[in-house]
Amino acid sequence: MNAHSFQNEQLMALANRVREDLHTLRFPHEPWVIPHRHESGRHVYDVVIIGGGQGGLAVAAGLMRERVDNIVVFDRRPRGLEGPWNTTARMRTLRTLKHLPGIDPTLPNMSPQAWYTARYGEKAWEDLGKIPKGDWQDYLSWCRDTLNLPVQNLVEVSSITPEEDIFRIEIKRLDAQGAVEEADFVYARRVVLATGVDGSGAWHVPEFISSALPKDRFASSGEAFEFAKLRGKRVAVLGAGASAFDNASTALEAGARQATVCIRRTEIQRINPQMWMAKAGFLNHYADMDDLSKWRFMRHMFRHNIPAPQDAYNRLSALPGACIRQNAGWKSVRLVDSGNGEEIEVVTASGDILHVDFLIVAVGFITNFELRPELAKVADHIALWRDRFKAPSGEQDAQVSCHPYLGQGFEFVDKSGGQAPYLSRIFNFTYSALVSMGLSASAISGFKYSVPRVVRGITKSLFLEDVDSTYEHFSSYAEPEMRGDVPLDNPVRSE
């Protein structure tokens, strides 16, 4: 038996152990969600999950454990390309250490450790520092198959329209190249947004860059593009976080002649506040804090930003052609004639002038629901922190205030006070939940606490909506506990 066959056999055996665990832990196993049908006769899903990456899979798995199985997960990308791991994630490994909870922390056989050990052996796990990003995607795909999660790839959600007590969800079925093959729609009682770090807006490219250069001369760090085209080129990267360093390294490894990371701060950030947050109490109970406490924690975090990890710095610094500049925010960019063709002239905050061939913008993303086509019809009614919280004098923060103000189960809140009650049936399990819920939706380190919270929010919502019908089922229940003839008129005889 070759190594590949042995690995497959080990993983199949591990998958069987997971299924045995689920069978052992199956109680209560009876279905409880009352089926709904549209007046047209069309099927109505209890939950539609948008996004088949780690968040969407974890929520789907949690719902099925709670016997909510009339669900579907839509992802617009082909199988294996869900999430960023094989597309836009340019680091070599995950940021966090290897001891992660995985999709379901209550199942040891479904842990990343169990999977990695089954695939590579115990010694490989002992020697491992952080999980390679490709292995992480393979782990997620294995979880999907093991749990038989109802994921449909190459399906893009184009709009969500509230219709009384359900949603009409317009979808586009795509071919492998992303072209639309068919327009369709489905109905759902609840919607979960699990669309990742940019799922509440878009990757940010400042207007002074996008308006000054043709699109083939710049890219956002969050978009997929061919780094091979940068061979022999000079590249400048704007940003100070992990993605800036990772994109610069990837460019050099693809053959770029030079990659300069331009940091806007006068001194590189070295402290990562999120590392402090990785404590059980904080991960579990941040969402239970009062608004003022949440505001102060998040304001502190955003004001200090998140630096690149040491391994990202080490990777870049070891590559010929790497350069890091501080106090080098870009004031202007333009195309100029170099005599051998056009090049990009970048003027930095310190007055330096760089001449490069390509720009990569790694300054994060904008939180703005109006930029999400699927939310266009509901975005105006979503409550943001600035709508629900007034910061104390001197503690205002525009970056924090633009995040959505969520309920205790990750549900949206209606800022109009009653005009859009349907928003409580849309659950925002994206990175923008950070201010309301802490490290949760896009942070695998928080899944141990955040996934049960959102799952409970959904199941509570479904149950309470049907409480009258549930009572009818309960009060009409008439299955006898004792069966057969019982001689009640005979006295009990004692020996």
C-alpha cells in the first residue's frame, strides 16, 4: 500500500469514528422544527447559509447536531476553493498555533489534531508549529464529507428579499469559470451570512489610487490574481499587517525583482492585542459585556492595529529584494514615462519618491453593507453602533461605530425601531461581528464559544416563532406510554 492510499484509509477510519461518536451522542434525535411551505407549493428551507468556508460549515454542523437539517449552504466558488485558503491567503500557515478547536470542539475525533495525525502520523503532529493553510482547507473538506453537510458549490446569492415571514433568495448557478448558467430562487425562514472577513463590505482601495491607475497596475490584497505576471517587476505594498508582508513575500517568491512594504506609521507596530484576547473568559463572555465596555476594548484594539506575526517578517526579510519603509504612507500615485515605458511614481508621506511597476494595497476592508449585492434591499435598515451607542466625550471612533450592532445570537437589529422586524431573522456570522461579539465569526480560535451562540440564536428563533403550533402538537399528543391489557381491577398481591 502506498503512502497516499494509507492516508486515505486512516482518514476513512477516523471519519467512521466521528460517525460512531455522533451516533452515541444522538439524543435527543427526533426532529422538532415544524415544516413550512410557501403558498406556491415551493419548498421553504429553515436556514440558508451563505458561504461554505469554515464559518458556514461550523454553523451547518452545529444546526444539524440540534436536529435542524432542512438547511442548505451556498458557496459561489468551486469545491476546495471556499474561503481564502487556496486563493487569497498568501501566508504559509495559519496565524494561530495548532491546538485549535476545529469545526466541533465536542468531538475529539473531529479535531485538527486527530485529522493531522491520521494523515501524517503522531511524530509529524508533535513537530508541527502551525497548520499549513492547504492542510487546513483539506481538513475543512474532510469535515464537510464526514458530516455530509449540504453544501452547493458554484451558487451565488444575488439578493435577499423579505416577504412577510420568510425570505426570497435570488441565486445564480455558475459554471466552473464563474459564468451564469441559470438564475433561480429559493425560500428560507432564516439566513446566515458566513461570507468571511469582507462579508460586510469590500476590500479597500483608496480612490486616489483607483482613479489614477489602470486596473492592471494595482490589486487589493484580498483579490485573486496571478503573481507570475510580477516576474522581474518592482512592487510596492501599502500596509503594515500580515497581508502586506505575505503579499510582498509571495511577489518575490514569484520572481519579482523588488518588493517594498510601505508602512504608514512612523514606527512599526509590534504588539498584537488579539493575542491577549485568546482567553476562555474573554472569548466566552465578551458578548455579555455592556456596550461601553465593548466599545473601549474594541477602540483600543483598532487604535493599535494588528501587526504582522514574526514568521511573516522572517519570511520576507530572508528574501532578496525585500525592503520595509516606515512613515511611508502614499500621498499620491501616477503613471509617468520612464523612457522605457510607463512606470508608477509613488510619493510617500516622508517626501520620498518610489518608482515601481505594480501596487498591492493591503489596508484592510470597508464595513459597508451597501457594497454587498445580496444585502442591497435591507442594508438601509441595519443598525450600526453609531445608531445605538453614544461614545463618551473624547472616545469617539469612526472605525468602531460603522460596525453592525448585533443581538445576543448574532442577529441584525432594526435601526428604525420596527420598520424592518425581519432583520432579526438574518444572522451576521462575518468578521464585522467583532465589535458586538468579540473574536467569533471569522476567528477559528473563537469557534468553541461563538458557534454554539449563533446556533442557539437560530434554534431559539425558530422555536419561539412556532410556539403556538408546537403547543397544538403537544396538546394533541396521545401515544400511550403503556401498551396491552392492564388488569386495573385486580388487587396488588404481596408475597
